[in-house]
Amino acid sequence: MNVIAITSGKGGVGKTSLASGLAVSLQNTGARVLVIDADLGLADMNIAFNVRPAHSLRDVIDGSVAIADAIVETPCGVKLLPAYAGSFDLANLDEHRRMGLLHAVETLQGSFDTIIIDTGAGIGATAMTFAAAASQIIVVTTRELASMADAYATMKVLSQRFAVKSVRLLVNMVETAADAQVAYETIELMARRFLQLRVELVGYVCRDAAIPAAWRQGVPFVVDRPTAPASHCLRVLACRLRDPEEGGNRGVSFWRRLAAAAEVVS
Ligand SMILES: Nc1ncnc2c1ncn2[C@@H]1O[C@H](COP(=O)(O)OP(=O)(O)OP(=O)(O)O)[C@@H](O)[C@H]1O
Ligand SMILES: [Mg+2]
């Protein structure tokens, strides 16, 4: 199972937009895709896919609903395990609940080819555990200095606390491909020098008004505006990410990585 965690240091860099666009792009290549909205409290994925689900990840964590029953099919066909819109602190779940949740995710193995987890911003224990357990970690940044600094801070936690050896960088809202390269080289150099962490540039997404416009319609931009430049960037990204063996944590089961990550947090 290819588990892709989408994370960032700073908020508002485009995680939810890109995670939803990536899900659609991967599905268009024939993959069975599940999106998990692990950014509880905001439940932005419900807006991105225009669903009003009856259940959420919160019910799964509470044990009142089985994980398979909380999954909804969105209008564009992508399956979603929604978050709960309201104050709920997923970031700091106690160990028992966090492990229960992560174990429930493991039971989905076989039902999906790819699981995309929108972890939410920052370095909360749950976000970091999900990220560390994923087969590929994508750290989203923009070219803004604050965003790059926070991306590095996230990498530092992943590397030093969770012994993560490699992450992939996705630079959003760029004007040119060269912008992405500059951001990448800055972060890669620091990560190599100070963290011994391998950072690979997995792609970039250009600044494109199609993304906020589609958001307002409640349709992923890849569906709403398939010919927009940002949609093209997402198709390229989807091709790179299809093969789980291409990078990240090769060949180790999600559950084993999870157990290792959870041990660090507890
Ligand atoms: N490539 C882009 N071009 C233009 N606007 C973008 C792009 N990517 C994202 N946006 C816009 O930036 C804003 C933040 O995007 P999004 O909500 O996806 O970020 P996020 O990282 O999930 O935020 P949060 O940390 O709050 O969950 C939205 O208004 C979205 O439409
Ligand atoms: Mg978000």
C-alpha cells in the first residue's frame, strides 16, 4: 500500500488543495485512492470535495463507527475518510487512541492502492506519527522564507525524533520552475548538512487562480479545470508518485513503521 503523507510546517501553503488534486490525478491513472483528512477541527476536505458526511474520523477514534463505514464516496469518485468540523484535538491524541486510529488505517490495506493523508500543518504528535509511518512524506512549501524555514523545522523533527531518512519536497505557488529549484536547493543543503536527511524535489505547482476558483465551487481544480496549468502540474506529480518503491520507506509494512513511530512519541 502506497501511503503518502502531505505535510508542511507553515499553514496555508496548499496541502489540502494539492492533496485533493493529487487524489483525483492518481485516480485518473486507474489507482484506487483514499484521502484521509487528518486535519481535524477544520475539515477542509469536506469543502474541497463538497460532501457533508454523516460520520468522521472522530467517530472512528471514539470507536462508535468502523473505519470502513466512515468512508464516503465523493462526487468525483475519490473515497474520503472525512474529518470532523469542530473543535477536536487530533494533534495531541493520547497514545491509546492514536494507535487505535493508525491500526484502523492499516486494516484498509488491500482495499486501496494509495492512501493520501492530509496531516495538517505543524509538528503535532499525530501528524508526525502519520508522516513517519507513510511510505512517502511530501513536505509542501512555498518560496516564502517563513514557509521554507517551517518546512525545514518539520524535517528536523521527522529526522531527529522519528529517524526519517528521506522526504520529498513539493514547492507550491511558484511563478517558474526555477523558483522551485531555488527553494529546493536552499532546503536540501541545510537538511543534508545539519540533519543528514535526503530531500528530493518531487515537483512544483504554479500559482494558478483555478485553484481558489475551484475551491469556491466545491470541486477539485483538477476536475473543474483539467486544462489549467496547475492541473498539468498535478498530473506530472501523480505519475512520479504512482510507484511506491521509487523513494521513501521501501518495502517495510505500514504497521511496522507505525509501531516504530509511535514508540518515539510515547
Ligand atoms: N498553486 C496555487 N495557486 C493559487 N492559489 C493556491 C495555490 N495552492 C493553494 N492556493 C490557495 O491557497 C489557500 C490555502 O490553500 P490550502 O487550504 O490548500 O492550504 P493548506 O496548507 O491546506 O492550509 P491549512 O494549513 O490551513 O490546512 C487557498 O485559498 C487555496 O485556494
Ligand atoms: Mg488544509
